[in-house]
Amino acid sequence: MSILDTISRVREEVCALHAELTRYVLVVWTAGNVSARVPGQELMVIKPSGVSYQDLTPEQMVVTDLYGVPVDGDATGTWGNPPLSPSSDTAAHAYVYRHMPEVGGVVHTHSTYATAWAARGEAIPCVLTMMSDEFGGSIPVGPFALIGDDSIGHGIVETLKNSNSPAVLMQNHGPFTIGKDAKSAVKAAVMCEEVARTVHIARQLGEPLPIDQGHIDSLYARYQNVYGQ
């Protein structure tokens, strides 16, 4: 597959996955974004800034280098970047790709319950077997960081580099999730909001019961290595 075909495929995937964010009510208006690494290239594809979800098309997805700078082709040809600016979170996504080579997709949302935990600067404790499966423990909190440069990306990497969790709650901001590809990162965003909501509701009824770390490790290993097809 040529680089042009690869970029076209990634653009289509990234555009389509944004519909999952609205489907699961993880975003409002134009907030939030999905990005994906371009396989075999030092490139990424990300949502344009300030474009409504219902108006997104594959051709509008912006191709940037791994420093967040839009690029428009090389000796193999051009892939026609649109005259649109990439997401305001592009520098954060790019930092993650530079420092976590195993990551193929990054997602940011402002989903209600996960963002509420982020506003309190509180990790979501692992009190559900679903959390053991998906996150391998609690969902951690990352440091407060301003939008505009790679400070958020640095906080994501530093928080997740020694964690099983594919999700981090950036303090006073909201959740960021990572995955082996963009679809996996979207799944993590959906599951992060689900457990944030469930644990919040459980706490209204009393203190949730913790799960023994040995059981968490066992459940995580099974789900990651045995579960499914």
C-alpha cells in the first residue's frame, strides 16, 4: 500500500471514530478529538479544530508530523491537507506518539463523569472487575497543564508510562486515552466514562469495596491475554 493510500485509510478511520464519541455522549459541540499514528511514518492524523462532528469528512482530517506541524507530502506525492488548523490538543497527542512508540491512537473527551473525577483531582479506584479487566487497576490522575504546547502530553506520558491503565484523568481538564490503534483508544474512552459513572453512583450508596491486588492482576492478565477470539 502506498503512503497516499495509507493516509487515506487512516483519515477515513479517524473520521468515522469521531462518530463513536457522539454516539456514547462523550463530547459536546466541537470539544474532544481522536488521532491515529500513520503506520510506518513519522506522521499522525487528527481532527481539525472547531469543526462540528456532523460536518466532519475524511478529507478534513489533518496530517501532521510528530511535533504537531501540518505537512503536505514528500517525494512520493501530496496528500492534500485541508486549509484547516489541527486540534488545539495536537501538541499533546504528538508528544505521546514521540515518547510512547507502542501507542497507535490517542483520544481526548470531556465526558461528564470522568471529567468530574478530574475536576476533583481524584483517581477512580479499582472497585469493579470491569476496571480490573480494562485498566488493570485504578484510573490515575495526571497533573494540571495548560493547553497550547506539549505540557499535557508530558503529563500523560509521565502518568501512564508505569501504569496498566490506558486512561488518565488530567486534573481540571478531562480524560485522555491511548491504545494500540485509534479504535482501542476510543474503546478505552467509552469504558473510562462507564466506570467513572458507576463508581460515582456506588459512592452515593456507601464506600465501594476494594478488590484485592492479586485478583486485579489475575483478572487483567486473563482479559488481556485469553478473553475473546
